[in-house]
Amino acid sequence: MRVLLTGVSGVGKSTIVARLAELGYRAVDTDYGGWCAPGPDIDPPAPEAQPDWVWHEARMRRLLDTAEGPALFVSGCVPNQWKFYDDFDQVVLLSAAPETVRRRLLTRTGNPYGKSPGELAKALADQREVEPLLRSGAAFEIDTGLPVDEVVRRLLDRTGLPGAADR
């Protein structure tokens, strides 16, 4: 099973995909590791994604075409992700209340995006404008205002995959 975890900045995609990896699932956070680039066929000039970058399409295609094991979780939110929706068994929207997103962006330590006033305003505008588009392409939505383990439990329940107690 291949599952895309999508949502705007600050909803907890990186946290959820890291927890899935801790549980033994293959989990890829496309914000790191050279999965994103300034263009779909440009080699990434840096390992960390920048605002408005897209998935490097050949790399994503290889990842999805060689997925092994019971599941592959991929997290990201990029303008060209829709090109890969048919390659995923599930597209899941992760969402949170605007105040939760604001707080997370201002206090997170692993990613500086959203800390400056301009970036914070853009991230909150994206939540208003982009999230409805993501919702329309998702099989289901999970509110990440819940504790991380509860979000993961709901995700695994909805995808039919075993949870920590079952692995």
C-alpha cells in the first residue's frame, strides 16, 4: 500500500511520518533527502526543500515504482503532487486548526519555514486557499490537533494496516 500524507505547513506531516518510521513502516518525508527541486526535472541543488519547489518527478517515480513491503508512507505538499495521485492507494489530508498551525510554525525547531512574519502569513493563506484543494483530492482527513499516537492509530485503522501492538 502506498499512502500520501499531505497538508499545509505546520500540520504535522514530518512528525507523523517520523512516528510511522519508528513503528517500522517505510516512510519518506519529501522535504528532506533531495526529493524536491526548483523544477520537476532539475537535480535538487540542496537536500532540503524550499518554498514553491516541486517533486523531482523521476526520483518520485522510482520511489513509487519500487515500493516494497506492506506499506510506503510519503509526506509532502507540492504543486505537482497531483500528477502522482493515481500511484497512491490512499491520499490522506492532515489538517489542524489555524491557531495550532500558527503555534507549531512559530515554535518548531526542525524547519525554519514560517517563523518570519511574511512566511507565517503565506503559510496561513495557503491553509485557507490550498487546503480545500487538497481536501477535494483526499480519501479522508485526520485532524492532527490530536496526540501523535492517536493520529497514527486513526491513520493505520483507516488504511487497514497493523498498528504498533499488531507489529
